[in-house]
Amino acid sequence: MATPKEILEQIASIVKGLSMTQKILGAVVIAVVVGGLLSLTTTSKDASYKVLFSGLNQEDAGEVVAKLKEQRIPYKLSDDGGAILVPATQVYEVRLTLAGEGLPRGGGVGFEIFNQTSFGQTDFVQRLNYQRALQGELARTIRNFQQVVEARVHIAAPKESVFIEDEKPPTASISVKLRGREKLNQHEIQSIVNLVASAVPGLTTENITLVDTSGRLLFRKQAEGEGVLTGNQLEYQVKIEDTLRQKVETMLEEVVGVNRARARVTAEIDFNKVDRTEESFDPEAQVVRSEQMLTENDQRGGPTPEGIPGVKGELATFAEEGGEGTAAGGYNRNNVTRNYEISKQVKHTQEKGGSVKRLSIAVMVDGSYEKSVDKDGKTSLKYQARSPEEMRNLEKLVKNAIGYSEDRGDQVEVASLPFALSSVPEPEVDAMEKWKAMSEWLAMPLVYLLVTVMVILFVIKPFLKLLAAKQLEAGAAGAVAKLGGHVPAVGGVAGEEEDLTLSPRGLTDQERIYRLAQSDPDRAADLVRRWLREEG
């Protein structure tokens, strides 16, 4: 095995035998290889860092960085300070360590404010700390939504009163910062509102306001005044109009072609809330509710007194003669009281609104075009309107698609009009256009591949061949030095003899030749030929 000194000498001899062009190319190759190794080393060092936390606010990021400095843990900041990176081997250990210390806190103050209690705190301070903790915990929970980056909750709890009529309900306001262009749908908005309402005693969803940092009102208490169109109502109206428009356009595009039909819908929605109570009576349906009967019967055994009581003389005699004084043996009296109930029906109807009062539909349908070429070879399109019968059929289809009602006063108008883009002749498709994008996409990789192949063929391959030739010459020179002889000149150029000796030393020439013939017959034959030439 060659020593390092011998290897350096061989490399120096190889470099000396190179031309100036080969030396420059070799230096360039070495510089490229060294630069690539350095870049790979730098990239591997950067790749060894992994994200510890991302999306942190400034308060949490500052606390985490302070803890990393205190523990002397290397870190890097990215994403404008919103992400913290640490060595990949320490990510999970550092996370657990910081989690044990309550970091990151998620912004705001939570119930950890009660971990350290101090004597002498008043009841007001305790209630204030509880409200702060509740607001912070709610903000952290809302921040777990995928679309929410930052959230703040403000709760206004009025002072408790001993009088019921003086009590006021608590209110809350929520501010959220959304991620990028993402939005909260109606279900997610309602979830946030119900979450806050359930966490605060006495708080209802009607007393909660939800806004975002762009100033958009996402949720608020519904207005009690008439004629007020809320955001939800406007969204509902737009949704109905878009749904009807898509129905009409998709249906007509199946007949007239894609992008050749346009529809616009205007919907009048009745958002009035109606509470109706009706009471109806049926006089024919009578039912006895109660009945009371009174019967009196008085019968006396002796004769009844005759004459008028307290009258004497002739008046009494006149009474007797008239027969009025004669009475029956007794009297009967019946009294019946009946109460009747008339059937009554009470009907309570509550209409929440949202019904369609009136629809107005305007539909434009593109006609057909005939292509013509003039004398100069220019192509032009001539518009042809659709037939009246076809337009009537399209109008019927539109009415059936939207649920047309003449009683509501709906209006539908379908017109055949030339579209601006359709009247322009379409440019002829170039056969090479589809290959142009692909060639541009493959251009740079092909250039890189060509440069690599040229470097291999014209730089690396000649350098390897030259290195192999130098090694063969060095081996031949060493063999001749061991033999101590000379090789005859071949082609007028004197060459060095090859070392044909075999170890172990101390053997006779005959024994050496015999062993050489057994181990390497070709080399032995070459040696014999050289001896014959020398003798000749």
C-alpha cells in the first residue's frame, strides 16, 4: 500500500503532465465539487432545525424566547418572528419543558392567575380577576378554530341588585382576527356565540356581538324595529337569488351551449314576523255546562182561612161570596236554571318571515353565428337570432325552473341578444402552441443536463484517463527499478525496464523463471522475448 507521501508525489507528477487547459478545467471541477459539498453541509445544518411553535403572538413569542435564552438552547426565528425553530433533536423535550411552565399561554390571562394567591385581596379584586380569567380562557378556546388567528372577549357584567326590576343582563363582545382570506360560515359563528353564552351565567345569545378586525359585523342582536334588513337577512336574499340564477343558467347552457346564457334574479323577500291569534265560536254546537232545579210543594190538612186577613164586616162577607177565599189543599213550585257552553276554537299562528313575495328574472340567450370569408380572406361572423317558437320554449323552461307564480306577480323576460365575445372570430389554434409551454418547462432542465454531460465527457473523463495512464507509467517505472536492467528502445524512444523479479529473494535465476512461468505465463513469455532481442 502506497504511503501518503507517495500518493502526493503521484498527484504532483500528474498535475505537472497536464496542459494549461486541462489544469483550468480541473480547477473548475474541483471548485464546483467543493461548493456543492459546502452547500449540502449548510443545508443539512439548516434542516436540522425544526419548528417548535408557530403562529404565536408577540407576548407568547417573547416569553418562549426568554426561556430558551435562560436554558441556553439555540433557536432561530422565521415567518417574521411568528415561528420559533430549535434543533430537531431537542424539539419534543423543549416542548414538554415549556408546557410544564405553562408556555405558550395563548395570549391573555387565564385561570392560572389564581395559582398564586395573596392575602388581603378584596372581594372586588377577586371578582375582577375571575372576569379576566374567564375572558382569557374563552379567547384561547376561540383561537383553536382553524380560521381564527387571534381572539379577544370582553364581558360586561352589571352590578348585582337586590331588586328584580333593577337587574340588568350581562353582555359580551367578541373580536376575532381571521387567517388570510378565510371566513367563518354561519354555523361556526353560531358555535362561537353559543360557546360564550354558555360560559357566562345569565348571558344569552341576543346580548352578544361578534366582529372581525376588518370591521365586519358577523353577529349581533336582531333589531326590533320594522324595515331593518340585517346581515343574515341580506345573506339569505342573496343566497336565494344566486340559487335561482344557477338553476336557470345551468339548464339553458345544456341547450344553447356553455357561456351562452346569462340570467339575473331579483327576489323580494317578506321578512315581517306575524303573530296571529284567532278565536271562533260555533253557536250550533251547544253543550249544557250546568243545570240547577228548585221544587217547592206546600200542602195543608185544615181549611184555609176565608176572607181577607184583617178585614171585617161587609168586605169579609163579599169575599166569601165571591168564592175567592176558597183555596186548594196546597201549592207546587218548580224552578229550573240551565247554563250552556258554546264551543270555542283558539288558533295561534306565528310566521317568522322569509317567504318570497315576488320574483323578477331577466335572461339573455346568445344566438347562432355563420362564418363567412370575404375577398381579402378575413373571417367574419354573422349573427342570427333564435326563432320565436324556440324563445317561447326557453321561457317556459325558465318559469318552471324558478317556480313561477302569476298570483305573486312574478316577471320573466327571455331575450335573444348577440354576446360581445361570441361576435369576435375565434383565433385559429396553432399546432405548436400546446408544445410551447412544455418546451419552456423542459428548457432549463435540459440545459442543466447538457452542461453536466459536457463536463463529464470533456473534463472528468479525460482527467480519469490521464490519471490511469500516469498510474500505469509509475507502476512500470517501479518494476524496472526493481530489476535494475534496461528495456530496449521501442520506436526510437528508450523506455525503462520492468521489474520482473519475484519474491522471495535469494533464489537462483532458474527458480525465479520457473515460478514466474507458473504464476504469470504472459509475463514470463514477455521476459523471454526481451532476452532474445537483447542477445540478437
